[in-house]
Amino acid sequence: MPNQLIFACLFTGVYDVNRSGILPNDDFSLVEKWANSISDLKLHGIIFHNSFSKETVAKYSNEFITFKEVTYNPIYNLSVYRYFVYLDYLMKHPSSIESLFITDSTDVEVVINPFEQPLFKSNPTALFCGDEPTTLNNEWMVNHSTHFRNQIPEFTAYEKKFANETLLNCGIIGGNIATMTSLLNELVNFHSQFNQNNKTAYTGDMGAFNYIARNQFNNHLFHGAPVNTLFKGYESDNNSCWFRHK
């Protein structure tokens, strides 16, 4: 098994809060750009899914792209359940992975091999992630986090402390395996405790990630260029960042 991996997931046939709809089953075109970008760089990606047919898996599997079928647990929304899947996989392969990125599958492309970049190699304890051209204190994020603010006494203090810091985006997250295992454990524990009963119009995915990343990884955190292009900037000609996010 390769020791440097990129994970993504595609769960379909279930209502997606972020898209206000249901993605179709067995549609490889949804992840094709992601998969092709990994294959072109001769990296190794695993796509965790719940609906690709055996024919699709056979057609698009290669030495760089692997499919792993999982059963979606509806107790969590689509954006959150992926962390449980990823952590479970790491627990079953404890000694074979050295570095890992986890990314969105439908709007992220790998532009440059991140594992070979000097910034990545010279910061083995760092957490690398995407970001957005706004601060934590924006209307969408405030509304997104209401579910947690009402449950966690310390959440308001965190929001005040980091109000003017850049909003981090969990569509791209990476680091060495120790860092990523620690992060995934924190995310799974957080969502298990605070996000099972989320009936709001927001997934809680961004709220949980920013809360954990800022409180526990802030001193070893890299985001923005060169990790990611401008979020929703559609910078198709930007080939200087590791990942292109929309």
C-alpha cells in the first residue's frame, strides 16, 4: 500500500444539505476531475462511496485510484460521516500510511504533489488546510454555528477570540499521519457528542473543524497559498498551489 494517500468520498441517494438536493447514484463524472488530477500526478487516492456499481469500479480503478464501498449511516449528515469512515480506515491500517490529505471530491483538484513540497516536508507536525476570503465572524458562519453555540459553553469565547481570523475550509485538510489521526479523532468525538441531533439547515462540518483547528492546531497551521487557490475563485490557470478548490 502507498504510504502517502489522498482520501475523498461520495455518498449519493441521500439528501445533501449543502446542495439542497440528492446526487445521482453511480455517476463517476462527479469525481472525475478529482480522480484524473491524482492519476496525472501519479499519486494515490481512495474514493469511499455508497453507490458506484461494480462495472463503474472496474472501469475506473487503476494503479492510482481505488474505490472503497461503505455503508452510509444516516445518523450523521453526508459532510460529517466521512470523518468516521476515514478514521475507521486508519485504525485498520495503523502502520502503512505516513502522510494523508482528505479533500472534497466534486470540486477539488490536485495541482501539485503536496507531499513533495518543501513547506510540507519541513513542517512534519503541521496541519494544512483550505481557507476562504472571509473571517470566522461572518453571517453564514455565525448561523452555521448556532447549533454548537447552544450546547458548548466555551464556544462563544472561541468565536470572540478568533473572530477576525481567516475562515478555514475543511474541503482540504492534510498532514502527517499522527496529526491527521489526532484531528480525525477530535472530529469524530466532537460530532458524536454534539452533532447527532442537528436538525438545522447547516451541517456543522465547518463549525466543528474551525473550532478544533483554531483551538488545538493553531500554532502549527498552514492555509491559503500555496496550499489552496482562492476558494470559489475558479482560478483554472493558477498552477502554483497544491490544490484547486472550485
